[in-house]
Amino acid sequence: MKQNLSFDLSRLRRLAAIAVAMMAAYTLPAAADSVSGRISIQFGGAQLCLGLDGAPSADTELTTVQCDTAPTWTLLNQGATRSRISFGAGVDDTYCMDVDTAHPTDGEKVGLWFCANSTGANQEFSWPTPSGQSMPKGAINLTSSSPQTCVAPADEGAQVYVVGCNTATQSWTMIASAVIVAKNQIFTADGNFTVPKNGTYRVLAIGGGGGGSNDEGGAGGSGNVAYSELTLTAGQLISVTVGGGGVAGTTGTSGGVTGFGPLVNALGGLGGLGNNKAGGDGGSGGGGDAASGGSNGSDGETGGHNPFPAGGAGEGTSFNEDFAKFTSVAISAGAGGAANSANASGGGGGGGIVIGGDTSIRAASNKPGTAHGGVGYGAGGAGGKGTGGERQGTNGVGGWLIVEWD
């Protein structure tokens, strides 16, 4: 019995040593040995790329997709005879390319499985990098299989399998990851938005600017700004309203509300409050004659007869961080309209938001040119001059809305 026990213990030690060595062989490599990109193949006269049949998870099957929508993959331990291919752009990703068995038959499906929980052999592939090139190219060979099997597509949009390494449709090339260019839809008038796909959407709106008031009057306030990130479902139809600019008058009228259905609403700026009164409230109240201009979203205030103030810079400056989230178009805060120091000049309108650096979108100046409207969509109109023949204020600028998605 003692001899048998000694033999069994000795055998167990040898098996344990072998197991440790095998586990060491399957250790994930360092980041310096990895390379990332899309995995492409020429198939049926078209270039296709490796993708997923659903969201990434354990047991998600691999398929072929159009390359402009293809995900990034990472070849771990590039140049080795045994390498893993992980989903994503780093060596610490959760899922790796996987075959159910280490010695599959032709037609075995290829999918994802946990990198850390795999026994190893069914995730080890040989994928060569040609001399003088930085990206791998050639057959992706499951090294443990005998006879040798390679990864191959069945058709566009169809399952990816391992089959015998003997066809011309098995040469895969790693290419640079796709640059995601955001798409958008911009509204300067009422309309509808049909959600093109499930996902997250960035929505930014500004209400219409208020109209300036006449005769030594306060200017219009700029429209308020609203921003939201929304999760939407493909096929949803959402009505969009774009607020019009307020109209100049004895007291300027308010700008209209810009809205994305019931989900996002940006109020319009108030009109100028009249002769020797403050600029209208809003994203920024434009200063009127005898009123100081708003700044960075504050309202105009009543004040002394001189100096005659410019309008405020607009609420947009409070949204710079949100503006930066949009990649399809440049968005910035517009300047408030200037007003000179001439007696009874009228106030400058509140500033709106500027799109793509185009400052030509702005509220008009009053006729004598002593006060100017704000700059950008949703800007407030100028107040009218208090002396001379032309004492009318000017109208505010209509609102604006953008929907952007990746």
C-alpha cells in the first residue's frame, strides 16, 4: 500500500507540474506585443470585416459585416505561433475569439468567450505578420486542431466557421480601426426626426431671441440653451419645433420655444422692456438705454443713462463643456451686440450660439447703428435709439436645434 501511495503521489506531482507549465503558456501577453485594428477579408469581390452577431458577450457568434461598421480587435502576442485575438482595443478586454473545442470538425462556429476562463487551446491561433509589415495578414489558423483548420466566412452577414485550411477565402488582413464620424440632423425650422437606430443621441437647442424695444429701449434677451443625452429607439418619430425670433415694438415680444418633442425644451428670450427699461431676460438679457447688459446668462439690469451697454455674451458660455461633445459641427457662444456711448443709443442684443464659426447669423443693428443685435442663432434684437427719426428696435433671431449620434 505504501508503494502504491508513493507512486500515486509522484504521479500527481508530475501532473501538477505539467498543468502549471501549460497555464504559463496561456498567460496573456504584455501590451507591447499587441496590435489592434479591424480584421478584413476579400470575399465575393467585396471587402468585408469581422464583426459580431449581436452585442459582445460570452457565446456571441462571429459574423462578417461592412467594414465601416466593424469593431476593433486586438492580436495579443503578435508574431508568436500561439496568439489570442481579443474583442476591443486593449489586452485587458473581457472576450476572446473562441472555438467550442480545441480539435473541431469542419463547420465549427467561431464566437466569443471569456479570455480569463478559457482552457487556452481553443483560443490559440497562428496569424502571421509578413516581413516588413506592421499588421498581420494571412490565414488565421487554430493551432491545436489536427488536421489544421482556419477561420473562414460563409457569406456577408453570415456565421464565421473554422474549416480545413485549403481555400482561397481564408486570408485575413488587419487594417486600421474605423474613424467614427458622427452624424447629425440640424433644424432651423419645424420638422420631424425619425430615429435611425437604437442608441444614445445628443440634443442641443436654443430658443428664439427676444425682440428689442423701441425709442431708447432695452434690447432682446437671447434664447435659453438646453442640452440632453437621450436613449432612443429606432423608428421613433419625434416632432421638432424651432422658436421664432421675437418682434421689436414698444415692448419687444419674446422669442419662441425650441423643443424636441417633450424631451428637450429651450425657452425663448424675453423682449426688451421698453423705453429706458432693462433688456429682456433670457439666456442673456441685452442691455437697453439706461440699462446694463447681461453677461454669461445674467439678465439686463436698469442703471444710469451712460454708458450705453453692450448686450450680454449669452447663456451659451455656460454650455462650453456640452458644446465640446459635438464632433460633427463646431458650436460656440455668440457675442452680445455692442452699443456706443452716444446719448440714447439703445441697448445691444444678447448673444446666441454660433455654428461653425459663422458670425453672419445675427440680429440686425438699429437704423442709426448706435446699437447692434446679438450674434448667432437665438440672439436678441437691438434696442431703438432715443433721438432722431429712426427709433425702432430690431427683431430677435430664430432658434436652432441639433441631433447628433455616432
